[in-house]
Amino acid sequence: MSPASHTAAHLIPPHALTRLAQEWLGEDAPNFDPAGVCVGSQEVEARLLCKTPHSVLAGSPFFTAVFTEVGCTVDWVFQEGTEIGPDAITLTAVVRGPARCLLLGERPALNCLARASGIATRCSQLQAMATVRGWHGEVAGTRKTTPGFRLVEKYAMLVGGVSMHRQDLSGMVMLKDNHIWASGSITQAVKAARSVCGFSSKIEVECCSAEEGREAAGAGADIVMLDNFQPQELHVAAQALKEEFPTLLIEASGGVTPGNMATYFSPHVDIISLGCITQGCPVVDFSLKVQKPVANSSLQE
């Protein structure tokens, strides 16, 4: 479990948890819930089972918020950020409440937990790869997130032990190729951005060559992203830029995958960002099983 795993939940304002839980429940049950008639409001207990061994648990605050919204309680067996397993099926939490309410929250809560845990698991694996090889930099996510679900996915990155990069367009200025082409030049784009973001925001520029990186750094950019470089040319360009601009941060991005990420490690590269942290990331298989009531006391013996 990474040091930030169990404290990342403190970043989430309570009203944000409530709002998201209400939105997800409203999407799934905008009107009547006919199946609720079948089970009524009898108190039941359900067990949350993880069926993907060696997964990192992430998303428990959102899972709990959904069930709180429908009048249920959740008792967790594992702490946020813990690796679950190695058993094929592992009891992860117990949910209690009125049957119809528990089943109302089941799918939205599971969807969130499965997605968040999948992202955290991938992030944990990537960070472990960097740690084992002694790389000093930060593995980072991107804004390639699911619309409406970014808060959960960015949170899951933190639980998994990597940087979430910028949260949104307001978090940091990133000038990509389209910004450069539309404004006329890297220097003009950096100057215009600095005039409005002032001292409180960093400026990053996406560059396709060492020459563009040199122009960006000279114009006052804080971070240069070397985009779609092959590993060997990346190392050469990064070293040259660092020698000329020692305080410049270098980010590598584009074409980086879990399979080739290690080839991008360099003492001159500070950040490696990967869209695959959220795009195409496998989910963790969770299921919620309501326990059958015991018929009589003799069956409890």
C-alpha cells in the first residue's frame, strides 16, 4: 500500500461524494424500480467478493457513498490501497440494509469500484516497475478519462501510487500542437499563456523535436513534453535540453505502454505519462452476493 493510498480519500469533499452517488443512482433508476417489489424492505446482508487476485482496492469512498445514499451500511475487510488476494475469491466488504435499497445501489457501486480498482492496479504495477529500476521520475496519467467519471479515475491513480498529472484545463497550462499552430509560434503561445496564468500556474509545451523544446524553454516554459519520440532519440534530446536548461522538467509521452515503459527511463526524464492508465484498462471483477436467510436455529449449529 502506497503512503498516500489511505489518505487520498481526504481529498474528496463530502458533497462531491453525495453528488456523484445521487447522479449514478438517478441514472440507473430515474423512475420506478419494479424489481424492488419482489424483495421488499426486509433487512439483508450481502458480501462483496473480489474475483481478480492481486488487485489493488480503490474506490471504497464512492462505493460507500452510494450505499449510504440508499440507507445501507458498509463494513470493509480491506483498507483502501491494499492488494487483495492471493485467493481466487476474497471477501472484501459486507453491506447491510433493506433488500430493495441494497439492490438499488448494487450496480452503480460495483461499476465504480471495478473501474477504480482496475486503474489503481495498473498504476501500482507501473510504479513498481519504476521503483525496481531505480528511476527517479513520476509515472503520470492523462486527461484521457471517461466523461463524467474523471474524479473517480484521477483519484484511483493516486491510490495506485502515480501522479494524476493535471486534473483539468485549469490545473496547468498545456500548449499542444494545435495551440501552437493556431497562435503562430511556440514563443507567442507561451507569452500569451503567461500573460493570463501569471506565477501560479506552470506552462507545459508539447514538442516534436529538440529544437522545439529549446524554443519552448527559452520562451519560459516550465515543462517540455517530448511527444512521440523513440526511446533512444528521447534520451539524446532530454540530455541536451537538461544541459542547457537545468531546471527544466522533461516529460515523455506518446506511444508509451506498460510493455515498453522501461525503455523510456532516463536520468534526464522527469515524467512519463501514459493514456493507457485509463484507456483500455482492465477492470477488477467484483460481485455482491445477498446471503440467504437461515431457516431455523438448528441450521446455525
